[in-house]
Amino acid sequence: MLARIAQGRGEAYRHGGEEFVLITPNLDAREAEALAEKLRSTFEQHRFDIDGRSEAVTVSVGVAVWPYSGSSYDEVLAAANRAEAEAKKTRNVVRVAS
């Protein structure tokens, strides 16, 4: 699902156990937030078949944008991780790094 949503806008990569990175060149913060919200709502609405049961999955998303959130990949990733940590406090929301 992530790759389908990212298609034509960027690339999705697994980053750790339950985390993913979506690299979207040429999106500003507003566009990246809108794409993240689309991702979040798509997962929220989809039902997954897990061990014969239909389950809902929620996604907490942290968004960071280069160069505003940092000047290097590591700085932008750290900003996205902080925003994600804030999103996880509420759950099933999108937070943009300040």
C-alpha cells in the first residue's frame, strides 16, 4: 500500500522493524503533510486479514522536509523521528517537524 501511494511521488523504504521512510523529492511541507495524511487515512480505512480476523491498523506519521528540518539526511531523519514520537503520543495522526 505504501509503495502504491508513493508511486510517482517518491520511493518508500523499510527503516527498522515497524518504520518506513518515504522520500518524496520536490514536495514542500504542505504537500508532504497532505501525502502523509492520505497514507494515514488509507491504512485506517483498510481492513487487514490477520489469522482469519479482519483487523484495522493505524499509522502515526512524522514528516520532515529538507532543508527546513535539517541540512543532511541524518538531521532530516532525526526531525522526522521526533515528529513521529509526537504523533505516537496521540496515535493515528500526522505531525510535521517544526
